[in-house]
Amino acid sequence: GAEDFLQNFLQSFDKAVGEDPKFEQSLSSLMGSMLSNDLLSDPIKQITEKMEPWLKSQKGLPAAERKRYEDQLDVYHAILGVYRSRPDPLPEDAREEVQRLIGNLQLLGQPPDEVMQQIQPAEPPEGGECMEDFMKAMGLGESLGAGEQDLLQKLTNDPEELTKVMKDLSAGFSDEGCKQQ
């Protein structure tokens, strides 16, 4: 199933990485495009614009939940502050700060469903790199069968399923210990 596919995919990925001296540059380009102002600022602005009034209207919200959402808003504002104060594309230190802040957001959980339902997904910026482009650039798409490509597309389009599969997969790896050292 999905776990076997991902395991095979990761092996193919490792092989492609080992054979491609430009991998680090490609990965850096992908990360830069994923953290670009064009791609992240608008959705974060939408979340803060919807979440602030939502939070004010939630009079009966338990204190711990209210604090978590307030903390989320603080982190969203901090991310927007980095984008406002730095040039695009972000320099390395600013990119690392955004990655750290996104990590903090993940620890705080998801924003309220009521807020997320109001957010319009943004299209990738013109000329921006997507997962499909990255796969082609790394030569990984050609080695996948139609079923594997469909599964990869499904996992790309369903972040919750991808997260579940990755957690299951990483649990299997942690049981085996780190073999690459």
C-alpha cells in the first residue's frame, strides 16, 4: 500500500540525490519557492483576518484553547513581520526564522475549522516550482508506474493522509534505529 510505495519512493529519492550534484541547489530552490512571500503571505493574512474576529466572538471558549489560538495568532503575525521586513526571496537567516516559526505553529495545532473553511487556497505563483516540477527535475517521475504516480498525487493532494503515512513510516524507521551512521 501507501507505506510500501513511500518506502520505495524514499529509496529512489536517496538514489537520485546521491547521483545528482545539483540536488542541494534544487532543494534550496524548492524550499525558497515554498517559503516565498507570494505563496505564504496571502494565506497567512487570510487566516489572521478571519481568526481575530472569530476569536473575539468566541465568548465560551475554554481558557487553554483561547490561549492556544492567541499564541497561533502571535506566530502568524511574527511570520508576516519577517516577510514585511525582509526582501523576497528571503535570505537564509530569514528563511530559517520562518521555518522555526512554522515549526512553532505545528506544535500549536490547527487553527479552528470555522476559520479554515473561510480561507481560499492560493494558486502557486507563476513560474513557481511545485512538487510535480521538483519530481521531474530530479528524474523521479519516470521511474514510477501509473499506480505509484496516482498514489503520489493522492498523497500530495491530501496532506492528512500523507502525514499519517509518514508517521507510520517513521515509526517503522525508529524501531529499526538509524542505519546510516
